Amino acid sequence: MTSSDTRPRPTLAQSLVQNWIGFAGLVLVAASFFAAALLMAIDLSRGFNNPYVGIFTYLVAPAFLVLGLLMMAIGLFLERLRRHRHAPAEVPKYPRLDFNSPRHRKVVAFGSGATVVFLLATAFGSYGSYHFSESVTFCGTTCHTLMSPEYTAYRNSPHARVACVQCHIGPGASWFVKSKLSGTYQVYATVFGKYPRPIPTPIKNLRPAQETCEQCHWPESFYGNAERVNYHYLPDSTNSPWTIRLMMKVGGGNPSRGPVGGIHWHMNISNAVEYIASDTARQVIPWVRIKDPQGRVTVYRAEGDATVDSLVASTTPRRMDCIDCHNRPSHIYNPPSRAVNLSLATGRLSATLPWIKKNAVEVLTAAYETPREGLDSIATILGRFYEGHRDTALVRRTIAEVQHIYGNNFFPDMKADWRAYPDNIGHTVNPGCFRCHDGNHRSADGKVISTGCTTCHTILSQGPREASRMIGPEGLEFRHPEDIGDMWKQTPCTTCHTGALP
């Protein structure tokens, strides 16, 4: 082709179509834009119940749209580069804009309108992507194996109507950015199976409770006492009930609302309580420092722990907040004994079925490789034990309830159950309060962190007929259902009550 060649040069559009990368990008843009627009229209009119539809609408389709635009740009660049090298005369000229031309004005008007529509769609899609990525559905169901334990426990928790992000992220842009940066690695770990089983806790980068929990639970408003009833059933043939009614000394830190003290004395209202744990799970606490409202500081050390000095020298103390005791506010994995007690107390399991407390706990604590194996084994073992029982319907309901307990609290795929995630409220199955209140933490002047039962609660009644044994506010001394003498005074509950003991 010579300089006098009058043949028209190819346009940018022709150049794009003639390059397979650009053409593929053009097709991808058209398809993904149509799909996203259709799905968004459905979302506006009907809403989504399926999390995967939301993922395709606000994450997958926009991602492919961006990928298509990028491919189009790359295609244009590569095609122009190829023609510059091999046929410079065929390099398309950049278009010239002439507003005196009616055709150009129409093109500009159409392009401007399309741009506005595209920007509006992009804005809506961006908001939809943000909103969907913050939803409980996205957090809980996107990654089945990884999040199934947490999502299941969350749905059965007292906070089932509180969105995940309200606790894990909270308000404000800074923590939103931190969460998304952290989520980038989590996506990689999920895709390539690099996540640990079980997921370790406590979460190191969790936002402070003062900025999340205390937006609803206001410590300065806590006061007074709260009644709590613990239902237990003994592992005998009649599943004998044993009930303990406690008056919990909740207390608070605002003199205008009630006496200062009680369990919430620990909170950051007027006292500063700091501690150092020697393990990552914060279950072993050998060092505690307390600063009272007058500024007096008292340090308690666990006697006989040779690691305390090195820990103090190398570790920054953590200031106690809500989550140090309420460490499982939403993701609660009930121990078998507690879960069976609750089912018996609410009538979902019948105490008339002989040995059901013992048998249910035993089948729940057995080791299973998969959830399916666990459910099938529970049905087989209990069915065999109660074979020939006159009430077959009762046996079927019992098996179904025990399977329900298993499905809500045991996740062998992720090695998640009550053993992996200790609950620090109380001191029966996990050390909880006894991490510090064990009688072994002593200050330099001989003070000992209290280990007395009446420090936090008063026993109003206990026994098989607790309702007939109501007493005055001075309380009862604890009585163990089985005669173990004074062993309960000398040995922590957790020595025997591991959660697997019927």
C-alpha cells in the first residue's frame, strides 16, 4: 500500500473485532452486563433467598464485566501494536469529534446517556456488592465447610438477629478497610484449603468490645441480681432431676443505679483489671494486676508458676473487657451433658426413657470422622439399645433429637466442638472464673483472689425438689448430687466435669 492509497483505514471498532482478545472481551462485557442487569432487576422486585444468586449478581457478574473491559483495552493495544510493526498504513486513526456534524452530536448524546446509565448501574452494583458482602448470608453460607460450624452456632445463639459485621467489624471506615484486607487472605486460604481446623480463637484482630458489644450492652447500666436456674439430670435408670436455683450477683459500676460491685465489678467502669495469659487460648492466667478507683495497684501471681517473670518481661498485659468472660456470645458449642440436660428440661427428650441421659451423652461424645457417620451411628446405637421398647414413636423422636443436638454442636470436618472452643462463663466444664479465682493467685502482701462460692452467686435452692426448698438470701452451701464428701471444695469442677461426663 502506498501513500496515495485511498482505501479507508479500519476503524477502532474493526480493530477491536479483528483481535480475538478484544472480541472475547466485547462478548464478555455484553453477556455479564446483561446478566447483572437482569439479576439486579429480579433482586429489586423479588429479593433473593439463595446466597449464590447474590454472589453471582454482585460479585461474579461485575468481576467478569471488569475483566471484559480490561480484555477489550488489551485487545486494542495489541492490535495497534501489531499493525505498527507490520502494516503502519493500516493503523486506525483516532476519531475526531466535530460538534458541527449532526452525526457526531448524536453519537456524543448516545455515548453520554450510555455512560450515565452505566455509572448508575455501577453505583447500584457497588452498593449491592458492599451490602451483600456485609450480610449474614454471605458470611455464613459462602464457604460451607469453613463457616458451617460458626453459622450453625450463630443461628442458635441469643444474637441470631445481630448481623455478623456488627460484632466483627462495627461502625466506621477504618475497621471496614481492615476487615477487607484481612478478608483477602481469608479468601486465599479458603480457595486453597490453607485454613486451620479448628479455626483458632480468640481472634487477635477483633475490634475491642467497648466499640461493639457496649453499643447495646451498656456496663454502667448494669445493676442488681439476676436469677438463674440450672437443670441437671443424673445418669441413672430414671434420669433423676437435680435443679440448682442461683441468684447471680450481676452488680454494676454506677452508684446512681444501685450498689457498685458484683460480677461486673471486673468491667472497665471504675476498676482497671489487666492480665497476662501463658497460652494463646487465654485459659491459663498466672498474672493479674488491678488498679482501683483511688489509683492503688495490686498484682497477683499464681504460686508455683516459674514462667511468670519471663511472661511479665516479654508480654504486654491485656485489659479485661466483656469478651474475656463472654467469649462465646454467639458461636456457642454446648457440651454433650449440657445439651442433653437442656433437651430433657424442655421436654424434647423424655426422662421416662430409661438411661437416656447416660446413653445420649455417650453416643454424642464418641469419635466420628464425618457428620454423616455421626448421625448414622447415633441412630444405630440408640436404636439397638432401645430395640423392643413398647413406644417406638418415642424412640424415633429421641433418636431425632439426639441427632439434632449432634448436628448443632459437632462438626468433625472442622474439628469443632465444645473441646475446641471453651466457654468462660461459669466454671463447671471449663476453667472460666477459676482461671483467676482459684485460690492460688496471691499478692505480695498476702491477699488472695477470692474463690468463695458466694462471691458471685447465692444458692437459693438445690436438689431433686428444688421448688420446696426455697430459703432466705443468706443462701445454701453447695451440695453435690453424689456423695463425694468435701472433694468439691478441694478439686475444681473441671477435673471431673469435662462436658462428656453424663
